Amino acid sequence: MNFGTRQFFKEKACIYQQGTTGDGFYFIQKGLIKVTTTTAIGKERLLNIAIPGQLLGVQAMDRQPHFTTATAVNDSILYFFSCEHFQKLIKFQPSILNMFIKTVIHKMHILADKIYLDTLLPEQQLSVILLNICYVFKNFEVPLTQQDLTKCTGLTRITIYKVLKQWKEEEIIEIHGKKFLIKKPDELKKLLGKVMI
């Protein structure tokens, strides 16, 4: 963290915007970050929800314009690492480079998956979000509330409530306060298999 600059972002604050030139990346210490892109016809498309422990904005390390916009879903704390500081960091801690490469590969997988996002049903959109977070945490406990999912997806609270209620009845998930436990991840994957082949 000594190589980065600590920054605070209020709910709905823009961290970086599509089209602006990047000069580094962010590490999320606290909060949730919605990553979107705007299509050629001006439609906003949700790509990912970035969570604590993830890197953000790595695609602009070549000092080219960002092709996504990052917005704080709730009050967040991030550390910014400039390109210059990154070079010093990997000399001090070479293993960081491996983490960085894995992050870039993961982001490319997310972008490829989201090509079909506009065609997904609400339950499929939720499946994508929950499975992506499970992938990051390497377990099936998701630290999100129903309100977080509403903010991040743009789906209505009623729609999310109905989907989660159905999944709970089918024992696909359990809801524990501000967390979801994915009991049957394969069932969520089946929902996506119909359109993501």
C-alpha cells in the first residue's frame, strides 16, 4: 500500500470514465465498484461488479483511453497506483506481476461473457454476477445484499426479490443477512449454458 495513493469515493462517484486516458490502476480496499461500458448506440452495459481485493482499471496501463466506466456502488476506499509506481512495485515485490497478469486475463473473460449480456433474462444476469464473485473469492459466499444487486444490475427490487425467493425455495441459495451462500452453483451455470455456448 506504501506505493499507492489512498482515495475515498462516495456512493455514485465516478472513479474513471470511458474515453479518458488512464495512467495507472486501482486496488479496492473497501466497497463495491460497478464497471460499465457504453455501446455505439449509447446504451450502458453492465460488465462487472468489482469487490474488495480486486484490481480495477488495469486495461489502461498502456496509457490509452479507458473503454469502461467505473462507478462506486457505495462509499469505497481505493488505492491508486500510477504506471511509474507500478514499475517500482514489481521490482520490490515481483509476485505482484503474476497477480496483475491473472487480473488482465480474468477481465478479458468477463468481457467475452458480457457480449451477450443484453439478451440475458434477469435470473441469468444475477447468475453471472454471483458466479463471477464466487470465482474471485474462491468460495460460494457472496458479500452482497439485495439492495447491492439492485444498484449494480439496474433490475428492480421486486424482480431481484422474486428471483432470489425462487432460488431459495429451490435450495440453490441461502440468505444470511448481508451475504448469500451459493449451495448449488451448477444450477446457476445451467441457466447460463442456454445462452453462453
